[in-house]
Amino acid sequence: MAARFTVRLTPRSGQDRIDGVGEAGELRARVRAVPEDGAANAALCRLVADALGVPDGFVTLVSGHRGRTKRLRVERALAADIARRWLGLVVVDAPERPAG
């Protein structure tokens, strides 16, 4: 089981934090890291993993590597559980990854 959702990321912020859910149902987050060499993306994955109480490796960036709008995948998480954590967040169950 896995879940996916969209995040609007602001890098170079004064602190790492989740600001809540935007009008389009996306998670709004800020990280101190700069958007170079994947540092901001890695910081975002760690931030979300910490907030959800899952290991860092369970949160991966699916798309949006260079933009501010990103799609995250959280392994071993139900969409309904994440949606309850951040009310208004649009979360979908992700298809299983093929074995191999």
C-alpha cells in the first residue's frame, strides 16, 4: 500500500515546516535547503516523513524534481490516514510497484 499527493514547496525558507493545505488541495511546505543538487527535495522528503512518523526512505519524490510543485509517494501508508492528518489534502492510493 502507498499513497500519493501534491506538495507546493518553498525552498530557502527560514525554517523547515509544513504550512497546511492550499486551496487546490496541495500540501504547502517550506525548507531551509537550497534547490541545488536535490537538497530541497531531500529536505522535503525528510520533513514529510517526520510529520507522518515513517522512516525517511518511505517518502519518495515521484515528479517535480525541478519545479515547486511536486508529487510525493509514501510507502506503507493509506491515503485516508494521510488525509486525516492534513484535512483538505487530496490524497490518492498509489498503485503497487511491479516486483523486480
